[in-house]
Amino acid sequence: MADQDATRLPADVHPDALARENDGAAETVNPNRHLATAGGGLLLAGVALAAANMRPAVTSLASVLGEVRDSLGASSTWASVVTSVPTLCFGVAGIGAPLLARRMGINKVIGVSLAVLTAAMLLRTVSGPWTVLSGTVLVCAAIAMCNVLIPVVVKESFPTKVGMATALYTTAMAAGGSTGSALTPYLNSATGSWRLALATWAVVALAALCVWVPATARRSSARQVTASTGPRRSLMRSPLAWVITGYFALQSLVAYVVMGWLPEVFKGAGIDGTTAGMLLGLLLLVGVPINMVLPPLVTKTRSQSGWAIGLAVLTISGLLGLLLAPLTMPVVWALAIGIGMSAFPLALVLISLRTANAADTSSLSAMSQSIGYLIASFGPFLFGVLHDVTHQWSASLVVLLVVVAVQAVFGVIAGRPRTV
């Protein structure tokens, strides 16, 4: 899963549309073209470092969540709230980030967000459960701002290299997520403290801030989010728009349940914490090449329903393995779920293919992602609460299997060739 949030863009800057718009446009005159060369290498490094910070704060906590909960004497309900925070923040940021960018400028908002991210990752390691929760809220709010706005920087600053810059951005995001999951248990063991293990990731955020500030110093701090071209219309009355929103919501729900709880599920089956974190890292890492090649393949088929079914079958297979025989082939189960979670880029492709113009693409993107992430935020919470009630993971996994089955149905309907 390269990234559940990389395309939450305001106005008409959806990455899939941008990639198509800029393919072969190397000779187009752009008034901002000098930005791609004036400090472009440093800015590209800043973009990559910022992207690398968009997952470790979430996956690192997930990989040691049991230790954190036990150390603080917190309940599974508290842990469920913590795992629900990312998607809730991502949904709210769909509204807040563009508004802040218009008032303050994109670069300044991102810079402030990286500073808040650095401080919040330290804050959540200094005290009790409510401090951890408050720090996590601030962490995820800062990440959400970057999720929405950095792709806009990519579009404006690298107009003739959008594909390359976007590939670097999404790869850094996925690599950061998998590294956070895999490395944090080792840091926990080496330092003997989950607090030090989590605080280590603040160094990466600080590095991104130290690169971002000089990289954007010569850019206009008053640069505003590009306004959408063409009239917008509400899609709230479009059944197809709601189907696509439902598909986006359910695949996001599954993804954040997996990122938040999979290590605990593996540990509940008898796998040690370090291996459980590595399995989550493997699951996230396998999504990197899949997410890079899937969208071009999907766009070459008239209907995308078959892709939705195939990805759902893989996810269901992995979840059934976890439910029935978790210790038999845990690597296989993790790989199957990881590939199946490539429903995310499929959802993004559907947003582009099911709209006839840029204005509708922008409207559908905003609708599906804002509403979708808000719905998805309930998934990790309920997954953990169900475990708290039943004292086992079986019921939670069965419910998640039902969610994936419904996701497949939504995908089949959304995959049929037509527009909103």
C-alpha cells in the first residue's frame, strides 16, 4: 500500500489526472517552470523526506501497541481509539488543509506541520495514556496536512517530471511505513523502552523540517492552492458517486485495521513481537511495486470489476489464513493481504475513470476521500472493542471478512464503465 492518503488533493490536482496531463508535456511553457530547477534537487529531497514521515508515526506505534498499552495500564478500548485517530484526522484534513493553504501558503503549512509532527512524536512519549493519545492526534493531524498538500508541491515545482516526483513520493511513503513497523520492535528491544523507540522517529521528522525550510526559502510563501477549472456540481445525489465512496471507505477501513492491529493479531496467535512487526513491514513493502504497476494495467481494461474481485479474493484468503491457521504460513497470509490492499490505487483510478471532466474528478475525489476516511475511522476502533468484549481475535476477523466481501460488491458495481 503505497499510500492511503497521497491523493487527497484540493481542486483539480488529483495525481492520476496530473500524471496523464503531464505525460509528454515536457515542452509546455509553465510560468512556475523555474521552480523545478531553482533548488529542485534540495526540494525533491524535502518532498521525499516529508513523505517518509507520513507512515512511521502510525506503524511504529502499531508494532509496539501491546507493550505501550500494558506499560500504561490502558484498556483495549483505549488502544482502539488510538488506532482510529489516523483515518479520522485524514477525513477532517480534507476540508481543513486547503483552507489553511489558501490563508498561509502551501510551503508554510507544510513546514509548520513538520514542526508539529516532530514535537508531537516527542510529546506522546513523556507521560500517560492521555498524553499518548493527545500526541497521536497532533501527529496524525500534521501528517494529514502533508498528505493533502505535498502532491500539490510536486505538481507546481516539477511540472515536467510529475511522474518521477510522484513515484519518489509514494515510494518514500511506503518505505517509511514498512521501516517504522519493522525497525521499532528492534529499537524497543535494544533500548528497553518503547518511549525511546517511538521518540527515535522524531529525528526523521526533524531532518525533513531542516531540509524543507531551506528548500522552500526562495519560493513564494504566499503561493496558494490552485483553484479548480470549470464549474463544480454536487455529486451527493449520484448513486455511482456513493458506490465509489463506499468502495473507498471500505478499502481504507480494512487497510487501517491491518496497519493498526495486525501485529497484535499475530502476537495473539503466538508470534513474537519482533516477527509480528516484520510481518507488517513485509505486508506494507509488497504494496510498493504493486501500486506502481497496477494503475496503468487497470486503465487498459474496459471494466475494472474483475480487478476489484481479484484483490478482494486475495485479502479474504489472507484473513482466512489468519483466522484458521495463523502459524502455518504467516508470511503467505501477510503477502496476500498486502497485495489485496492494492485496492487503494484501484479506488483512485476509479475516481478518474468514472468522471467525465476535471471538475467532476475534483468533486468525486473530495467526496469519496473525506467521507470515506471518516467512515473508515470507525473500523480500527470497533475491531479492538470487539476483541475487548470477546477476548479473542476470531470475531473481529470474521467481521473484517464480511467487510471485504461487501467491498468486493461495491467494487464490481463501481467497476462498470460509465460516469457519474
